[in-house]
Amino acid sequence: MSESLILASQSGSVATLTLNRPAAMNSFTTAMHRELLAALDRAAGDETVRCVVLTGAGRAFCAGQDLSDPLAAPGKDLGSLIDAHYRPLVERLRSMPVPVVAAVNGVAAGAGANLALCCDLVVAARSASFIQAFSKIGLVPDTAGTWLLPRLVGHARALGIAMLGEKVMAAEAAQIGMVWQCVDDEALSATAAALAARLAALPVRALVATRHAMAAAQGMDVGEALAEEARLQRGFGASGDYLEGIAAFREKRAPRFSER
């Protein structure tokens, strides 16, 4: 039996999913798409999971689409490939009921770069790099790259990164706000694990609502954003996690959040 293209493990309430095509720099095939989406669905449906870490095996996070895959062959409808596989993957990541941390351990290129940026927080090894490789083969950024990049780094910088296709090293990516944190290579695994455990201990329903509220606010004026904040707080003000947080504050103890 062939080895799984997605390795799944769980430590406490943190699930780790590892892209597992190291010989091909974890580039996407149709089969890997299916396995990753199924693994994310399982994590989403598992009440014991409160945070997910996504990383890659070997020397790369993900080199994007495997151009030898039949669906990416010259003459094929690449829009159909996106509709069938990349769009569902992005939508699943953006709708996960728990926070998702990307631990970028090497090259993240093309769709692989934007896959990482779709996660809530990105921690990158110092030797890691992000490359919008699309322009080099006559394509435009996909996997939500056109939506993500301007919001993360601003229009001018996003356009330059996308048009020129230049490598952005992890330290620069952190400096310009593309990723959350750059760490030494040997510290990546421990840093990502600690961050995921920290997120898992927080009220994850509120964290996920924060993700959605911030994305939605980009298309709102300030009055609409204030109204949405009021709507969300109205619901969370009666939640068990809010009551637990207040009780823990008053009792000077660590809170024990449990809702998901």
C-alpha cells in the first residue's frame, strides 16, 4: 500500500497535518488535494481538536501545483482545476471551526505559498521562502492569492511580489506583515507547537469569529463594522466561555475554555 500523502497526528487538542510528497517538494496532485481536504474535514468534525497545524515533510512546505499531474497538462482547463480542488481547499481552511497554524519549513511557492497564507497564523523557518511563481509560467496568482496579498502587505507591494515573482525570504515576510513570525529553523517545530497549544487553550469560537469579522470588515464602512461587532458580542456575551473567562478573572485563576 502506498504511503499516505497527508500524515495526521494529534497531541492533546492539537492536530498536525503534514503534506507528504517530499521527493516532489509536496507539490499538489489530485490525490493529495483529496487527502488534505478529507483530513481537514475530519479535524473540523472532531470535537477533541481545538487547533490544527499544517506543515510539510522534507525540505519544502509546498511547491504548488505538480505540473505533471494530468489536470494541469497543457491544454487542460485550469479554471476547472481551481473550481474542483483549490477553491474547496481554500474555503475549508477559511471556514475551519478552530484556528489553523501554518508551519512553513522550506519553499512555499505558487499555490503552496497562498495555501500557507490562507491559514490564520503563519510561522516560518528562517530558511523558508515565499514565491508567487505564477507570472513565470504565464498565470495569475490563485488559491486566493489575489485576495490575500493586498490585504496582508498592501497593493503596491502585493503587485510587485506577484508580477516579478521574486523570492521573499521568511525574515522579510515577517517584516512586511506577510507572516506572523520568523524563527530559526531548529525552533520551528517547537514554536508552532507552543503557538498551537496556546490557541487551543483560548476560546476557539471567539477566535474563529474574529477571523470572519476581520475578513468581512474589509468590505464594510466603520458603521457596518461596529454593527457587526455588536451582533457578535451580543451572542458571545451569553456564552459559556465568556462566563468562564469572567469567573476565572474574578477568582484569579487560569480559565478553562471548552466551547467549540
